[in-house]
Amino acid sequence: MATERMLEFIAKYTAELEELWETVDAGLVETLVGNLNPILWDRDKANVAASDPEELATVKKNFVEAKLWVTGSDADEAIDAVCEMMKGDRTKSRVVFYYLLCKKLGKSL
């Protein structure tokens, strides 16, 4: 059962996604918020530092490869595409970033 704060996170990230994506898969947003809940409370961890190559390598290794089972150039291209989609957003939310990776790669959790 989602807590009140988790519901707030879900609403927040759904609204952000509605600005970037045609339709939003509420189930995927809820899953990501549930999985990432412990880090969403820490502002630095809740965002992806897309300008930091080490951060993007960590996203690739720990999320794209480990959770979505996508490797190599397919993983790199998806990360690059999401960075491009979110280039106007200084604080790239990890939930939104991971959601867009899932959609770009045709994967779910």
C-alpha cells in the first residue's frame, strides 16, 4: 500500500512525464517510485547528474544492464536519447529518467 508521501511522489513524477511523453503508464511510475523510494528523500540521489560520465556509467550498469537487461550500444543510445529529451531540465529526476529509459527500450519492471 502506498503511503501519502509516495502518492505525492507518484503525482509529481506523473506530471513531469506528461510534459515529455504522450501517455504515462501509471503502473510503471508507481513501480519506480516504490523501488526508488529510499533515495527519493535525498535530493542529490533523487536526480541524475547527466553531465557526469561516472553517473551515467552507474545508471547504465545498475539500471539499464542489471534491471532492463540491455547492454552495449543499445544501452548507450537509450541513455543518450533520454539525456537529449531532458536537456532542458536542470534537475533530471531519477524516476523520470528511468521511466524514459524503460519506454525507449520497450521494457518494464
